[in-house]
Amino acid sequence: MNARRVAAAWGMIAVLASSAQAQQPITVLTGGMSGVYYPLGVTIAKIYADIPDSQVQVQTTDGSVENLARLQQGDAQLGFALGDALQDAWNGNAEAGFSGRLNRLRVIGAIYPSLVQIVATKASGIRTLAGLKGKTLSVGAARSGTELNARAILVAADLGPLDVRRVLDKSFAESIELMIKQQLDATVQSAGPGVASLRELSEAIEITMVPVPKRVVRKMGAPFTAAVIPAGTYIGQDKAVPTASVMNYLVTSSAVSEELAYQMTKMVFDSLPELAIAHLAGREIKLANAANPCAVPLHSGAIRYYREKGLMK
């Protein structure tokens, strides 16, 4: 190969290397495929594909705790998380699964509230939280925000692990499969109303929505608030059911540049109609609530966007 061809070959390699380096990876961490995070995450990934030179991928995970740990480690650029898990991560709550403060976390914005939905098979006879005594209960995948929610409710309702006959760490989909087979009495699933897993369950068997009284929610404390699961959300549910609610957040890390965080924030909140189509919970995402304070600071890129929108000074 003559000198000119060698130079041309090296030039092409340099261009390819430069192009590869220009690709901005954006990994979006969601949850299980039968939850709400996944369809919203897929839609956000499609929106982010318009970010110049971006290389976007969506990953299913076990949920909030895993997502936050991976964001701290720099394994991803965006993740979904429940507000209580976010608070525990920032404070380094070891009981919640965090060995130390996840101080690199930064918030993109508040999105929609999750309802802590406790559902039992009608055949189990469970009607109240006290009725869980001696029964089998799934509390969501290990290292998920739902598991933390379930633990908070059980403590507030004065139900310890010994009161429940068997506590299982099962994903939404696994829990539903066991309940349809009558191998599990009840499940806790923190998600937006109308989550696919519980819709599937209500179509397959008769269910009972277990209420969480306001006194229990008050005892749970911040960031939980009282809420209701609207009547008709699931088949056979003809009345509104009181429960606890906790806000969900889109989270990034301080390792993400201000420009990328700005673009990620802008493209989410400028695309709310697409998110409303992706899932019923997407209709609850409001720009007016996005910059509401929480335990973790907003990313500087998100602050820049909210200032443009007049939400912050």
C-alpha cells in the first residue's frame, strides 16, 4: 500500500473514531414490562432519538432502587423512581437498600403520582389490611420502589413479617400469574391507575381492592399522601378505594452535562401529548408540577428549562 493510500486509510479511521465519539449514549432505566415505567420509557426513548448524535436505549429493571443505584454509578443517563425511594437514596437509608448517600443523583422533574394498589383475590377473603394476617403477599420485585412502599404500609398498619404467612419478592407479572393460579392471596403494586398487570388480573378472576385508610397514610408520613383509586379503574371495582399516593420522578446524575439534561427535560415536557397516549398515567404529567421541590436537587439543565418556562426565577 503506497503512502497516499495509507494516509487515506488512517484518515477514514480517524473520521469513524470521531463519529463514534460524537454518539451521545442515553440509557433510559424503567421497570418491569407490565408496569407503567416501561411504556412511558419507550415513548421517551423515541422522543430522545431526535437529540442530535444520540444513541438511545431502553432497559427493563427491577425498579426504583436499582435505577437510582445505577444512575449513581454512571451506568445510565435517565431513570424512573418513586419519591420515597429517591428520598431514601439521597439520605443513604441502609434499611431501604442503600449502603451510602447517592449524592450524584439529580432530578429532571416530577411526573405523575403512583397509587399504592393492594389487590387480593376475592377467594382469599381479604377485605382490609388486617385481613392480610396469615395470608401470602407479594411486595414487588426486590430492590423496587414498590417493595419500599409495601414495607412502609405494613409498618404503619402494625403488620410485621410474622403476621403475613409468606412475603414474596415477585414482579408485577409474576404476582399476577400466581394469583390467577390461586397460589398467591394478594399483591402490592405501586403504579398509575389502570396498570396493565392489574387490568389483566381483574379480567381473569374476581378481585378485591384493599383500602389504605387515611390514618395509616398519615402514619407513613412524607412523601406519601392520601389518594383514591377511582371507581371503575378495574373490572368489578364499582367504588373508589382510598389508598396512599407517592410522586414519581425522572432522575439523572451530576455526570450528565447541563446541555444534555436541558434537552432531556425540554423534550419530555414539550411532548406531553405523546406521553398521555403511551399510558393512562401519562395524562397526569403536568408541566406546572414538574419543578416542585423534593429531597434531591434539580439538575442545572432542568433548572435552565424551567426558568425559560417561567416556573423558576
